Amino acid sequence: MCETNVYMEQADGKELLLLENVEILRPEGGKIYMKNLFGEQNYFDGTIKEISLTKHKIILRKQE
């Protein structure tokens, strides 16, 4: 399985885990929608900063 974890970049440069085992991530209504294997869903008001396919990691940045 190749699910990824989604993190939010914080002001101090650290990363806060938002959702694990994400299988769907898409723009939706000006926000980013994400859903994991267990049916948990979340919306994030921001943008994608980085996607690392080898690390299975997506970093989001809050809307400024």
C-alpha cells in the first residue's frame, strides 16, 4: 500500500500531522479535501507546499 500522511507547516517550521493513511486529496471549493482509508475526512484552508512521493508525505501551508 502506498498511502501517505498529510502535515501542516507551522510558523516555527515544524510539521503538524493532520491525517494519516490518506488515499484521496483534492481541491474542493477553495479548500483541500482529504480522506483516509478508515473514512476519516478533513478539509484544510490552504495550499500544497510539497509532495514527496518517496517519503509518502504531503505538506500543506495555511492560507495567508
